[in-house]
Amino acid sequence: MAAVRVPSPRRPGLPVGGAVDALPELFVPEAEQWLSATSSRLACDSYSWMQAVHWVAGSGLYLPRRHHKSGPRSFGPTTVRVAQELAKFLQPRPGIELLMARTGLCKRSVENHLRMLRETGLLVWVFQGTREKGGDRKASEFVLMVPPAFDAALGIRTVQRHEAAPDYTRAVAGIGEAGRASMATLAKKAARKVRKPKKKTLSTSAKASLPAPEQDATEAGNSRQEAVSGADSGDSRCTPMQGGSSTVSTAGSTPDPSEDKLASGQRKSSHPKKAKRGPRKRNKTGQRFSLAGELMRRVPWLRPADKARIAWVVGEVSDAGWSADEVLAALDLRQEPPGGIRRASGFLAARLRGMAAMPGWTTRQQRQMQVDHRNAAVDAARKDRITQVRDRQERNEGTWRAPAAAGVRRMVDAAVDDLRRHELRQHPVLAEIRDDDAPAALSDLEQLSRGEVADLRAAAQANPALITWAVEEAGEAYARRLYSNVLVDQVLNPVRSTLVAPYRPGRTT
């Protein structure tokens, strides 16, 4: 990758991807440099994080000398080099010695640049390492973050996916038109690699202008540098017979290049540049294997299967342009067999057979609607589980404590169930059914008229607890005959019920 130099930080007030004049100075106090107290958001990947790093380097909004008497004067190329090394880690837990070896910096410099990344909101602590003598040495753990000033400058819109999620998990929803050009510039900078700048050597004319003692010192330093670089590059050859090394080859000097190679005035490189190629476009087979791999990662019962066989099974829907989310929405239409899945590929083939031509799944808009329904159902189920956990915690944290004896707990649970059934039977529709006649009334389904069945289904739609009571008293088969499969699935399987047509009062079939 090409080596570039990051420009020197600009003065506050110069526009860098947005109205920087309206942005405050970048500085995060030490108390807010933790994941639980940060106002930044999580970076989706290291590439996006490096875009934010280059923006901070060029914005000039961070002035470290206002807060520290010593250390670096600005957020410069060296800080970007340290950030590049952090971006290479899958889980940022770097050691100071490792960063010193990779960047060539001393220990104090590495610590200063890590502090600068934290004070700009680009890095936060998850765990601060310990270096106790004689105790356990634990490494510090960081998380890559994007400061809110970056989103404000480029016009990036963020949304919170879930209400119960913390604020730092907000995701990017879009970007303004004014920030697109700046984002493209930052993307080019993030794709390059910043290297340590080489030391400049004086030209011949500059050497001639120096006094004689300084010219001798400069030539001696250059010769020393050439000798060291030649020894490092392997040009010198070890001579055990003489007990040392020589910088002069015994095979003679290197011949000059021919005249045809110097026609343009420059020597041609021995390593020609390779032609740049864009991302390779997958054919049908590649798309099938890509879809199969995504499904095997997201569906647990598909993981032991053979990837080539799964790619053959999903060939029909893959050729029709289906995505993994659309396939998952189609799989949720039916429940898994009660005995479990014996052969994953056969079960998947039975699920997807004819789905590409099924009404409601032929166009991308129709499939996206089904995906939205599935996502809404998954979110509703998740919120329901959260509510149940909270209710359980509130009951456990209350003044009442469950009995320690298992027999007493069963008696309490039986009493609570009897009380709940008694409340359900007070419903106007079931008021005439006495406790002694309940099994007989439930078993005598053929004597109900169409109007009575419609009234019972309308009452069950208003009060789903009636379906639960019917399942407990007479079984699931009877409840499905009385209240229909749609209403029963809304209570027993809420994820599947949102993907099918809702029940309309008045339908008796």
C-alpha cells in the first residue's frame, strides 16, 4: 500500500467535512473515558474508525497543550500510526511493549498517544490493566469509538435500534449531502497506510553552502548511515576467514544499466506495478455458496450440514435473488417437527420447495414486507421476554419469599392456578359453564352453532387467556377446532402468527 503523510493539524475554524466553527473543542475528561460513561458511539469496523481518526487529525479541534504541559503538541501522523496498529487487533488489548516494537516509539510516547486517542473520544476503556509487582499482570482492554463531533460535522444521522440498549450502541442511519464528499476523502485516507517519515538528506548545493567543518560532519554521518543501511539490507557479506564483515563485494561492482533503460532519464523499477482490479463479481455458483454460508452461520440446526449440499438446496431461491433475511422469514412460516430435525438439508429443501413462485414472495418488495413482519415479531418476543424477566425479578425482590420446601411451593403454585382459572371462568361468555360441567361442555363441540362459535372466537380475540384455559382444560387439538389455528398460534407461537393473515371476526371456517 502507498505510504502517505498526514498533513499538519489545521487551526480551529477551518471547515473539515462540515461547519467546524460551530463545533466545540475536542476533549473528554478522564471520568468519561469509560464505556459506561462515554457519549461516543461504537465503530462498526476498523475502516470506519480510521475515517474518524483522520478527521480528528485534520480538524484541529484537539489541542493537547491546553490540558497537559508536556507531551505531543498536536494530533499528528504519529498518533495516526498508533491508531493504525490498534485497528489491526480483533480485540484491542495491546501491550505497551508490542506497540513500541511496531511503531519504534518509546514507552512514554506510546502512553501519550493512547491518552490522546482517549481524550478525543476515539478510544474508551473497558478494563484498565494492572501492573502490580508480584501479582497478576492484566492487559488493558479498549473499544474503538466514534466521537459525536464527527457525526455533527459530517451530518451523519444515527438511530437507536432498541429502547433498552445503551446509548453507545446507536447505529448510522444516513448522511447529509454536504458530508458525502468529505466522507469519500476520508475513505481514501483510511485505505492508505501512514508510515514513519524518512530522514531528509542535504543536497549537493546545500552541502556546498555549509562551512567546511559542518560539511565533513555531514559526510561522515551520511557514510555511517549508508554503512548501517547496507548491513541491514544484506548487501554486505560475512567473511569468517577474516573475522569480520566487509561492505565491498569481492564479485566486482554492479554493472550500469543499458542505454535503452535510461532513455527516459529514470531507471525502470524491477517490480512493475500491478493493474488494479475491482471486486470480483460472483457467478450463480458463487452466489449460492455465499447464501449457504450465511444461512449456516445464522441458523443453528444448519451448522453440521455440508455447505455444498446446502448451496444446491438453496439454488432456486438464490437464482431468484433472495437474501439470507428473506430465507429466514420463509423458514419461520412453519414450526419445527416435534421430534427434531434429523437431516438439515432435507428439512430445508422441504421448506423452500416452490417458495420462489409462491404468491406474496415473487417480488423484492413483497419479500421485504415479510422480512419486516419477522423483525417486528422478533422484537416483540424479545420485549416480552424482557418484561417476564423484569416481573420475575420484581417478585423475587419483593417482601414475599417463596417457600424453601418443594412440596409447599407446589401447593402455592396449585392455589395460584386455581385462582387464575376462577377469574377466567367469570367471563360473560363462560359464565353459564359451571366447574362440574366444564369438561362435558368442552367435549360437546358439535352442538355449538355457527353464531356461538363466532361469538367464542370474538371473545377469545379480545381475551387471549380464554385460549390458554381451553388448551389447559381440553388440550390443544380441541382449542384449534374451536378457536381456529390462527388464534391459537397468536397465543402459542407469536412469531409465526405475525407472518400469516390476521383473524377477522365473523369467519367461522
